[in-house]
Amino acid sequence: MSAEMSFINLFLEASLLVKLVMLLLLLLSVTGWAVILQRHNVVKQATQHARKFEDRFWSGVDLTRLYQELSARGDRNTGMELLFSAGFKEYMRLSQTATSGGAIMDGAQRAMRVALSREVDKLESNLSLLASIGSTSPYIGLFGTVWGIMNAFIALGQVQNATLNMVAPGIAEALIATAMGLFAAIPAVLFFNRYSTKVEKLENTYINFIEEFSSILHRQAFHDKEAR
């Protein structure tokens, strides 16, 4: 409790600029943790949905039936479900009009690549904010520290008999800014790296699915054209 009161007292006695720096760092820290928790839920759900859909896709289910089930869900499809729906929808559309299997495959793959780009953008949303918090917070804290120490020594130079008790509080309140900067930056950097790796793995999973699904559609497209 005494440490908490000491921190509060140091904050209240700090200069206006140092107070503003501390409040900004507190805001950045809260924002960073909010993004961390939100990204955790998004990446976790995307991973679970991808694993679940892959199990269903490779279970031998009829692709037309699977597409109809996903179409009935409307906008609730995400991730791999959306890639499949986009590719199969374009495949079905072009099968009625295109004269060659190559044209059908080009259209289906293009639709899946567009869907992939959108899904990756969703997964990477706000990760740049985490990176910004992690890279700028230490410098903001350092700025508050330098300003606080500068004021402490200016005040020290205006007295005749300087003692450690006179300069220590000013230096302590200044160093708190650096500590708060690190407190905001370290989790942001750690989780940015963690989620960036997870998003990259998910993107590779999506790309592998597109390639495998394209192979299935390729065989089906040329089989249908030959049958005609």
C-alpha cells in the first residue's frame, strides 16, 4: 500500500509535461492490452474454424452440398469457408459459360486469391498498432525521464546546500516514465511477434488449401469438358 501511495505522490508532484507523458503511456498500455485480447480471440477462432472445416472438407462430403450449406449461412462464413465458397461459386458460374477448363480454373483461383487477401487483412488488423506501441512507448517514456531529470537538476542548481533528499524525488518521478514506457512496449512487442507468426501460419494453411482445392476443381473442370 505504501508503494502505491508513493507512486501516486510521485505522480502528483511531477511536472505537467511528465504527468501528460505518464497518462499517454497508460493509455497506450491499456490500448495495447485491448488489442492483444481482441487479436487472441480472432486468431484462436480462425484456427479452430480452419481445422474444423478441413476435417469436414476431407471427410468425403459432396462439394455441391457443402457449398449449399455454406451459402445458406450467408455472411457468417469466414476463413477457409469463405475461400471455398468464393472458389466454388466462380467455378459453377464459369462452368456454364466458359469454353475451356483453363478459363474456369483461372477464374476460380482468382476469386479465391481475392478472398484470401481479404481474410489475411482481417487477421492482420490492428497488428500495426501493436507494433507502433512497442516501438514508440520506450522513447515517449525516455522523453518524460529526460525532461523530469532536467527539471530536477535545474531546481537543484538554484539552492545553496544540495542534498540527495532534494534531488531523489525528482529523479524517481522521472524514471517512472521510463518504467511505464517499457511496461507498455514489452507486451506489445511480444504479442505482435506471436500473432504475426500465427497469422503467417494461417495464411500458409489457406494457401495450401487453395492449391489442394484447385487440383480437385482442375480435375473436375477438364473431366466435364471432355464429357461434353
